[in-house]
Amino acid sequence: MKNKLGKQTLVFRNKPVITGECAVVGTREGSGPMKEYFDVILDDDTYGEKTWEKAESMMLKNAILTAIRKAGLEKSNIDVMLTGDLLNQLMSSSFTARDVSIPFIGLYGACSTMTQSMLMASVFVDGGFAEHAVCGASSHYCTAERQFRMPLEHGNQRPPSAQWTATASGAAVISRQPCTANNILIPAPKEIFVTYATIGKIIDTGMKDANQMGAAMAPAAVDTILNHFEDTGMTPADYDVILTGDLGYIGKEIALDLFADAGIDSAKLGVRYDDCGTMLYYREKEDVHGGGSGCGCSASIYTGYLFRKMRAGEFKRALIVSTGAMLSTISPFQGESIPGIAHAVTLETS
Amino acid sequence: MKNKLGKQTLVFRNKPVITGECAVVGTREGSGPMKEYFDVILDDDTYGEKTWEKAESMMLKNAILTAIRKAGLEKSNIDVMLTGDLLNQLMSSSFTARDVSIPFIGLYGACSTMTQSMLMASVFVDGGFAEHAVCGASSHYCTAERQFRMPLEHGNQRPPSAQWTATASGAAVISRQPCTANNILIPAPKEIFVTYATIGKIIDTGMKDANQMGAAMAPAAVDTILNHFEDTGMTPADYDVILTGDLGYIGKEIALDLFADAGIDSAKLGVRYDDCGTMLYYREKEDVHGGGSGCGCSASIYTGYLFRKMRAGEFKRALIVSTGAMLSTISPFQGESIPGIAHAVTLETS
């Protein structure tokens, strides 16, 4: 097949290009190590709305509209919106899609949503089905906590391995051609092209502890990355940066062990590998236990930090690998283990 | 753009073809007017599993594996699986994807999932990103009822406008070329090609009654169909059959009114238009109130009834339009109205 390589990897031969992006984050995320890279930092996590769910929708909507504006486009120029979030029935995405009135495809990939949506948008653009597609993902600590764990008002204790769902949203416009008049405020910004994507399989190693998401997802991240290398013939040395997300502190250590088992030791990975879940918060200063998570975590680090670094010429080729734990709120009660998934996307600058 | 027509419609120029399909339905669905068209009818709705959720996963898995077998393929031949269901965190799809180990993209479109997954699979195949893609959707009365309404054990009364979630699952394999040796047991079956798809926008008319899903979704169905006609230049007369799903009895009447308002009166629609939610059960004999719903309803009617009729040469061109209500279980409590969506897919035989 002309646009497939090996077993799981897609090749984008028409070089879909990221023409606009935006990261909107909460107060805590906006005071962490990544604070200088975000477009919008909320003053408070309700964003002026009456509920956290409405606030999350507003964050995603703002990220999408800002990404479109940065691309120098109007929302009427966008052919399709491909987004997802952690909320049941994609509450944030659905209500955002209603407000922006763009043809809408809803995606669910738990915390893997950002690379899932980027690969789908690239398929649409590369295949000539869209001139401009907008993709994105969002999460909110308060909406996720009360849906997946406990009402915040309980004030219940979380085990040290539990991760902190990021209040964050990221969106990107992927286009068939670079825009001639974008609003990206960087001197002579590089163009970022999407060149490959590797679709993940569900990997489930039998882990049943819903407070050990990093451990449940690390095998999926490593499986997708190894398949990506096998399909493309590339090695870690071909990338300037490899970011998984969101394995957190424990999951990242497990991923490093699994890479070593597969013959990719830390010398080969070098400093180029990191995990978004370990980058969003100050580990010592903040009580986020296992690190960051939620599909907004990797979404905001890619669209905020990574894209800016790439546009400035600091990284030329990046592999981004969002990871999701596809457990449901009732599957653990039915004795099920946690299915993990990860999708990889290759970005290259001009 | 080469593969887009008008504002919302995709054109599949390489003629992706449906090489295998399967419909698995519950006991009640298997004793209705469509009973002769289904591949598998369950003896009881637990399908030998300990929970209804596991039964629903097993139904989707059986539909997918049977569709692959009918295409004369093995699951290792399938490049990507694009499926969804109504359960939180796509429980049925995620656990099915784990068991079949095919690269997986999770979709959420509420009851619009079947046409959403067919259009995405066609984009992959037509764009040269997959040789074979499997798509599908599932729902189960007992899993949906306890997630969206009340535990069944309550035995609570449902208003007459409430629809009955189908216990049903449908899957189809969409391929780049017709398979030379398929297992479709019809004499000289016609090939079914996917030729167009129209991606829906969210349409929300302010309806807030979660027991009036048909009324909430009918405007989205009509909007997508009118856009499809405008984008393609076709009219109802170009189709042998037009099926929406799942508007049910009330929603179908509303859709007919809206069509008439748009200048497409019942004389123009003729007998070619029907709604899957009105086709699955005997209205008089069975107490299904507003008619059938759930993403398995249209999925099983397309893959069971419609595809068989098309393969037998009875219909040459069909427009299928699954409809979804993207409300969440908590959005009505936050004062939100119900966002509707519908995606249309055109099927043509050789």
C-alpha cells in the first residue's frame, strides 16, 4: 500500500503541516516548569463558568479558536474537527463542536487522544479529504477526579502512585499547505510537518491497579515505539527528542527498563527521551504524586513547549507518543485488567 | 481539494469496497421484523458471560471476527480497527481491541457511530493508509439502561417517547480491492462500494428532554442529508433507499416534517425513506415505546438487512445516516440541551 510502512505505520507523503497551535492550562500547570510556553494560563480553574465541565469545554474551545486564528484562518476554513477528552460521552468536545459548528468526528483514546487526533487529522489532510483539519484534546483535574475517582469534596487520600490529571487543553491546525499569513509570533518560524504515524495496539499486561496508570501504559508506549522503529528503519538517534505522555515518574522508569530489555539502553536513548507526565509539574515542590496525566498534559506540552522549540529550530525531528489507559470506571469491578494504548507521530521541521 | 465536494462531503475515488460484514443481535431483536437478516441471534442476552458489559464486548468481537472471516481474511490482514460503543471509556470496543490485537482507533459518536466508523475506514482505505480496515459499533439494552437511565432492577417506568436501546452489534470490513475468495453465501453477490460520505456538524435546537432523543437528533439528520444533496448535486430520486437511524417513531415524523419544510415532500421521498429505529421491532406487538435506538440498531440493520439486499441486487444505491445524541449523563443537570449529530455514507453496487 502506498502510504503504509510495515505493520502499523502510516507515511504522509504530501507533508501535512501544522499551521497553528494553542495550549490553555490551569493555574497549577501555569506555575510549573513549562509556564513560559503556554498561550493562556487560567486565573482560576472555573474559567468564569458555573461548572468545571463547562470550564473544560471553554478551555478546549479557546485552544481551538486560537490555533485557527494563529494559522491565519477562520473557523469556516476548517473542514473537520477531530478531538476528544476524558469525560463520558466526550462532553467537552461535543459542546465545543456545537459552539464552533465545524463538521465533527469524536475520538476516545483516554490520555492517548492528542496523538490519535493528530494522526487522524494528518490522514484527512494527506489523503486530500481536508484542506485544514483541527485536532485537540482536553482534561481537567476537577472533572476527571469526580468522574473517575471521588468527589473532590470527600478530600480523600490518593496513593503515592496516583497521577495528577492536568487541567490543560491543546489544539493544532493541520493543513495541506503552509499558510502564507499566519499569526505565529516567532521570528522566521520553521514549518512543522507531520511525516509518519504509528497506530497503537491495545497492550494489557494484566495490571489491575487503577492507581498505577503509568505501569499499565508503559508497555503500550514501548511496543508502539519499537514497532515504529521496526516499520520505519529509524533508531532513537534519528530523533532529537522523543516524548511519551503521560507515564509519570513510575511509568517512565518502567519504560526505560523495557527499552533496555529491547536493546535500547539509556546510552542509546540519551537525553532525548522524556515523558510529559514528568515535565508539567515541579516534582519536589508540588504534591502531584506519580506525575501529570490526562490527555491535556501531553496536548499542552506538545502544542506549547515542543512546537515552540521546533519552530525556533531547537529540535528538527520529534517523536511524540501519547499513552492511554482504556479502563472504564466499572471494568475493574468486573475483574478486568487495564488495557493500554499509545499512538506515535513523527514531526519534522523544514 | 481533490477528494472533497462542497462543504462537508468526501469523495472516495478509489472505490473502497465492503468485503465482509456481520450482524449479531439479542433475543428480542432476533424475533422482530428483521430476524431473517441477522448472522447471529443470541439465546440469552448475557451470551454466556458473567456481566452484560462482557456480553456486549463478546458480541462486537464476534461481529468483527465473522466479518473478517466472510471477507476471506485473517485478523492479521486488517490494518486498523475503527469502532465505538455507548459505554463510558468505550468499554466494549477497548476490550474487543485487546482481544483481537489489531491497531485500534476508538470513536465516540453516540448512536451515529456506525456511519462515523464507516466513513473513517473509507478515508483510511481510499487514501492508501490501509488495505483492509474493520469498522463497527455495538450497544446493549442492559448496559445502556444502567449507565444512562436506571439500574434495571429498579423496574422504573419509561415515558412513551423513550427509545429502546438495541442489543445489537454490526461490523464491516472495508478494503481497497474486492476479495477474490470471500465467504459471503449469496449466489453471485454484488460488490458494495463506498462512494461518498458527509461529515455532520453538531445541531442543537435547544431540546432538553433526554427521553426525546429522536426529536433531538432529527434536525441533525435532516441537516446532514440536505448538505449531502447540496454538496453532491444529488436528489432523493438518485437513491433507491435512504435510511436514518435511530430516530424512532417520533423522530421520523419530525424528520419528514423538516424535509417537507425544505421542499422535499413525502411524494419526493416516496417509499425509499425509512428509519432504522422503526424497523427493528414490531411496533404493535412489542413495548419498545419510541422505537429502537443505540448504535447497534443502525449497525445491525445496515450490515444485516441492507447489505444483503444490496448484494442480492435489490437496491443499487443507498444513503445511510446514523444519528447520535451527544448529551452526557451529567450535562442535563447542568442545564444543557442535547447536541445532535449525523454522518451520511453513500453505498453503490457494481
